[in-house]
Amino acid sequence: MKIRIINGPNLNMLGIREPGIYGKETYEDLCRYIREKAEELGVEAEIFQSNHEGELVTIIQEALGKADAIVINPAAYTHTSIAILDALKAVSLPAAEVHLSDVTKRESFRQISYAGMACREHFIGLGFEGYYRAMKAMKETVQSSQKVQKRDTQKTGTEFAKSAEKA
Ligand code: DQA
């Protein structure tokens, strides 16, 4: 199972940017953490980071057919980007929103999350752990939808067999 992890602007500056809010660990530390936790969960994490809104849209679009789910921290674009919201809706993959800091307790301009409107799960203010929790939730979501699909296929098969019997 492949989970596409998408990080928005300035997350590459972790460790340097506002350590009082985001901590002292670097972006490389975050990537290492994500890879370790992905391995523990038995999923494949493809990690992307971009400072550009359009590039983030492309990364989301290109997840279609390549990834089973998305974990996204759109950073500042969370609060401004309808393009990212639309891209998430367009691909319609199960998605989880992550924020390292507790945006709910920060400035009023951070109180809206457009991207979050297309996400079924939200992990906010948990630091790196939010990514682990989001991957775990996406793994469970994908697995349960695979089970439903399997059941539906079996049902269709049984119904087909029954109608063939009648004929
Ligand atoms: C952030 C929160 C955003 O409001 C901010 O613009 C970021 C990081 C977080 O992970 O806490 O860049 O997404």
C-alpha cells in the first residue's frame, strides 16, 4: 500500500523556522521519522515537499493511480488554497490533514482549513506523531474499503450464480 505524504511551504525549514512553535528537529528528521513509522506500519511512504502551490496541485493530481491514500500538511496554503482543496476532491483518494502545531489555538487567519474540507481525518498539534497517526488511519481506511470491495465482488458473483441457476 502506497501513501503519498505531501508537505507544503516552509516545512523544509523545520529546525530553523520558529523553533518555539515547530521544535528543533529538521525536515530530514521528519522524513526519517515518517519512513521509520511507515516501515513499522507496513506501508510505503512517498514523501514530497514543495514551496509552490501549483506544484502541490500537480503532486496531488499525480497521486491518482499511483497512491492509495494521501497525508497532507499544506502548511500556509491550508488557509488560502482552494486549488489544493479542488485537487484533493478531484482525485478523491482518502486523505488525512496534518499540522505540527495546534492551529486551532493560533491566529484567526489559521482558523480556516480549505484542504481539510476534503480530508476525512485531521491530526492537529501532535508534532511528528500526527504523521504516524495519519498514516495509520489511512492504512485502516484503505484496508476496510478493500474488504468492502471484496465482499461486493463476492456478492455479485453469488448473485450471478443464482441468476444463472434460475435461467
Ligand atoms: C502548519 C500550520 C500552518 O498554519 C503554517 O502556515 C505552517 C505549518 C503546521 O504544521 O503546524 O507552515 O501547517
